Amino acid sequence: MYLCIVKKDKKIILFDGICNLCNRSVQYIIKRDKKDVFRFTALQSEIGEKLVSERKIDTSKVDSIILIDPGVAYYTKSEAAIEIAKEIGGLWSVFRLFQWVPASIRNIVYDFVARNRYSWYGKKDQCIVPTPEIKAKFL
């Protein structure tokens, strides 16, 4: 199991490695992860595929972001975004209010953005290659 390479206090963000919006979001989170809570891997990576498979997540329905809190739970779509925002803190804590909106409604907006992310933001031919400065944050 790949979680043995990640301490239990680290949360894993699986993201679409070829999506420009997703890659920008990862860079944004890394800059604001002052408590060093997150580790990252692309859904398309061997580790990402293994983590998804272990949890029996259907990537035809969830293909943009998954947050794994080892030993606790995993979150997808808008729920993952809210959980990440909570950890980042600051103004992002406002997103906690969206927890009171039913997930089915939140995910309509989330799915709309996810469906259009390539046409709006573009995509890469291959997954992100982390710089030496942030390489330790990637699995």
C-alpha cells in the first residue's frame, strides 16, 4: 500500500496532471500550505492510479480532484475543495459555509467547471514535473 510512504498526518491531493487549471491550483495550494499538510500526485501516475483503485473510485465520474485523509476518509469534487480550503485557512475558511449547501447542488457547479476546464484553461501533453524546491511534496 502506498500510504506507508506518507505520514498519517499528511493529506494526499490527487489531481488531473494534464489540466492547466488543476496544475495552477496545486501550485496555489503549495504556496499556502504553511503547515505542510498536503502531498500531491497526479491521477494519471502509478501511485495515483493505485490510490484510486484501492478506494474503488470511478474516475469516469471523478476525474479532477480527490483528497485522501489517510486512515480517516477520502473526499471528492466540491467536498474535496471545501476540505482543502479549510486546511489552507485565512479567507478560504469562508468556503466552510458551503458545507451547508447540499452536495448535489454544489457538485452541479463543480461538474460544470470540471467538464469545461480543458476548453477554458487548456491542457498539457504530460503531467507536471515538480521543481527541485517542491519535489518533496509529490509522491
